[in-house]
Amino acid sequence: MEQDDNMYFSAEFQLDNPGIFYQFKLRKNESEPFFALVTKQSKALDSLKSGDLVPMIFHYQDKTIPAVRKPTRIKYILDGTPIGFKDHFMIGLDIEKVGE
């Protein structure tokens, strides 16, 4: 993960169905520096699995900074209930370094 990745506020990706985007707030905690929470009923889960490389658009909290598109690896998808995120899945994200 690049140093400025911590400045990203939210991310979005397009589902298999053209025109449908899913946007989520980015989070971090002591054990995971970069993840998202997705409700267990979300259709986004139909399009994601561990190991996928997904083109995501990242938005900064400062809206004057343009969003950036980066390929992002889905590290894992875990039930968030045991760690306090009832009815959500925790999705670990890892931005791929292009050209490495």
C-alpha cells in the first residue's frame, strides 16, 4: 500500500451490470490498514471474491483533489460479526503497484 493511500476516504467500482456502481467508505484498524465494510445483503458481494483484481476509483476526503483509478486486489472477505461489524462482511483491500 502506498503512503498516500491512507488519505483515501472512499472507493467505488462498477458491478458486472453496466451503469451500476458500488461505493463504500474506507476504514482501518490495528490489524488491517485498509478495508471496507459491505452489508451481507449487498449485490456487490456477487461480483467480488478473494484474489480478484478490481479497477477501483479512489476519492479523497478533500473534494478538490481529483479521484484516481487504481487496480486493487481483494485480499479476503470475512464475516465482520466476530469483530463488531454485525451484518457486514469485511473486505481487505490492497492497491497494486503498477509496473512492479
